[in-house]
Amino acid sequence: MKFFVDTAEIADIKELAETGLLDGVTTNPSLIAKSGRDFMEVTKEICGIVDGPVSAEVVALDHETMMKEAETLRKIADNVCIKVPLTIDGLKTCKKLRADGTMVNVTLCFSANQALLAAKAGASFISPFVGRHDDNGFDGMALIEDIHQIYSNYGFETEILVASIRNPVHVLQSALIGADVATMPPAVIKGLFKHVLTDKGIEGFVADWAKTGQTIPTA
Ligand code: E4P
């Protein structure tokens, strides 16, 4: 399973990239606004930190302007993945961009039928938003299960990129279903490393080792 970080904060991306476990980055207009950075500049900087896909979202609502924005965004770097909304214009844009091999992430997916349409449009990634789905009284993980089943029924190559993840349980459930990617806020990725018994175990080993008075030679 690939791990993407869902942020435009450079310090967080650098810190997570240093673990060697980060496979990509997703951004959206809200995250760019939160960063306070220039969209083009920060996207270029992120693309230089990670080798994997960096999603940069178009903001136009019509196909023609989406294509023009995508043209600008894909020149930023080879690892830019153009993010388009799940609308008729968004999927027309997806289909056209995929024809020449441009990576496309179709975002704001809230139903399995929408995911089916995105796969038919040749999307590289489909982004179902599980947290927002749960927040509105639906079952986000049931949506991931349905999409996974449909994609496997027809052998679609579109990768399921679970988005709007709120906690480590969302990651666990996505992995059990077999989703391809999880994009998470930095705090959720860091939370995956944590366990109270790991901390307690380290504390015990450190204390007992100190009693031996020994050191392990490091040079
Ligand atoms: C994914 O690409 C989106 O940017 C993101 O996961 C949305 O998450 P939110 O619901 O926490 O805003």
C-alpha cells in the first residue's frame, strides 16, 4: 500500500520523506490556501522533495479552462498528477489528459458509480473521501469495499486512493480491503508509528541497559 501525505506544508513533507516511507503527496485548493504559499512555487518545491506523484488541482469548472490550467500545471515537473473534480467536465478533462499519458487523480468521489465513471475515463487515481462520507452519516469504508469490488470485477487499473482519512483505523481498514493508496494528514501518518506498549517497552529496555553499565561500540 502506498502512503501519500495530504498537505502543502514543506517542513512536514520533508520530515516524512526522510523516513523513506512516503510515496507521494496530495494537495487541494484549501491546503494551498492554508499554507499561505504561491501555488506554482510550492508545487514545484514539493515535486523536488518526493519522486512519486504530487497531485495539483485545477480550479476551473469548465473543460476548456481545466485543460489550459492542466497544461500549465503539468509543466511544473514530471511527477505532477493533475487533480480534477468528479464532474462531467472533470471527467472529459481526465479522458483527454490520459490520452497522452498525463497522470490524473479524480477527486471528490462519494459514490461507487462515480468511481466507475472515473475508471472508464481512464483515471490514474480515484479519490473517495471517507472522512467526509462518515461525517455525513454514510459509511466511508463500505464505499471503498464497493469500489474495490467493481474495479476487480472489470480489471480496471485505476488506483483507489483513499482520501479524507481522519485516523489510523481508516488506514487499517483501507489496507484490509486492499486499497492501493492512503493519503493522510501528517499527524495520522505519525500516529501509525505509535503504540503505548512500544514506548513502555523502550523505557524498560533503556532502564535495564543502564544497569549493565555497558555500551555498544559505534566506531
Ligand atoms: C485528498 O486528496 C483531499 O485533499 C483530502 O484528503 C481531503 O480531506 P479532508 O476531508 O480532511 O479535507
